[in-house]
Amino acid sequence: MSELTLAGRRAVVTGGAKGIGAAISRAYARSGAKVAVWGRDRDALHAMGEEIDGVAVECDVTSTESVEQAVGTTLDLLGGIDVMVANAGRAGEGIAFEAVDDELWADVIDTNLSGVWRCIRSVVPTFKEQRHGKVIVMGSLASVVGMSRAPAYASAKAGLLGLSRSAAAALARYNVQVNTVLPGWVRTGMSAPELDNDAVRVRLEDRTIQKRTGSPEDLAGVCVYLGSSASDFHTGDVIRVDGGYLLA
Ligand code: NDP
């Protein structure tokens, strides 16, 4: 039956203790899911795990070994995984286009693109075996509009569109749905350098038909839907949640 609830679902939220991920962890718990919060900051993880009566699992998405261990720990603690929210990401470069050196380029791609690949790949055996699963990828509007001072970030996020559609095609026969969410400007630690600057914030708000930036909670509802059986005929899609950025 198609229902907008996460009752009985076991979900991983990567980067689930801060910013957008924290809002998703809380919304998932409120909707009935048992949540495994993944991340690197031990204190933040444990605080969130306690708050939502979930579990905290240390994981660095730049390490295959760490991701594989986190899957094993999560399967042991929750008894299964039904939903993977691949949300963890690092900030863009924030420097002149041509100043991005090879090391910084590789680092941004490793976290924001390869990290999501590792997380999706790590749950494929479980999803195939149980013949169901949901993957929600946290992309960015940057994948569509580009970022002059963060080319690696925008490229990594654009790469996620190909990755998520490939995963949707590869896993459809196993009853696994894969979709990507594209947030616009959302107030978190990551966007603070831009949004704490009033002049920049006003310019960004002005480019948005809703005339405001987003809160992390603005992203949570669509992730609840995509993790629930209400989205069982919805896959390979890219959903903008940006208040109508650039439509103004
Ligand atoms: P935050 O900086 O608040 O959160 C980022 C999260 O990612 C943290 O929980 C952090 O966990 C985790 N993370 C970063 N690197 C790693 C790593 N190597 N391994 C594991 N976890 C990691 O940012 P947001 O909440 O804003 O960002 C969440 C997602 O939303 C990102 O993918 C971002 O690109 C995307 N996004 C954000 C927008 C915005 O305006 N805020 C706009 C568009 C997209 P920890 O500190 O524990 O390592």
C-alpha cells in the first residue's frame, strides 16, 4: 500500500547530525523510522542519536573501509536498512575559478561525488537481497546553474545526476527507487559564509520568487516522501527545492 509514513523503516542519514541532515533525521524519526545517523563528529552524532532515539555510527564517506564498516554496524544495530539518504557533503571551494588546484579539486570530488557513490554501492547487496530500497541523493542547484567560485563543487553535484540516474536504472528491477533532491540556498553551517553577509543574502533572496532562503526543515518533507512507499512509482528524478531560484 502506498503511504506517506516511515513506520517500520530503517534509514541511514549521512551527515545526519548537522544542517539539512539533522532536519531529515528528526523528520524521519517523527515519521516512524529508526534512524542511523552517520558522520565524523562523534559528539554531534551521539547527541542526535539520543535526541531521536536512533543510533550514531561514525563514518567518513571518503573512506571505502569506513563506509563498509558503517553499513555492517548499522545492519547489526538496526537489523536492516530500507532507506539511504546520501546527504553528507563538504562546502565548495569559495575561491577564484583558476585558483582551484588539483588537490582541492580531488578533495571536493572525493567527498561530494565519490562519497555518495560509496554509500550507494555499500547498500546495494542488502537492497538486492531484500528486493526493496530507497536512495535519496542530496544534490545541489549548483549542478544546474554552476558556481563561478566553486567549480569542483558544482561538477561533483552535476556528477550526482548521472550517478543517481544510473543507480535508478541498475536497481529498478530490484524494486529500488533512486531520486535526487536539489536544494537552493539553505541556512546551515555550510552556507553561513554567504548567507551571514547581508548584501549577498539579499541578492540571493531577490533572485528567488519566494524572496527568502530555505531552512533545513524545508528539505525534510520531500525526503520523507521519497523514503516512504508513497514514492514507489517515482525514480530517476531530480527535484528542485529552492523557493523558485532564478525564476524571479
Ligand atoms: P553542513 O555543513 O551543515 O553539514 C554537512 C554534513 O556533512 C555534516 O553533517 C558533516 O558531518 C557531513 N560530512 C562532511 N564531510 C563528511 C565526510 N567526509 N564523511 C562523513 N560526513 C561528512 O551542510 P548542509 O547541511 O548545508 O549540507 C548538507 C548537504 O546539502 C550537502 O551535500 C550540501 O552539499 C547540500 N546542499 C546544501 C546547500 C545549502 O545551501 N546549505 C545547498 C545545496 C546543497 P561531520 O561534521 O560529522 O563530518
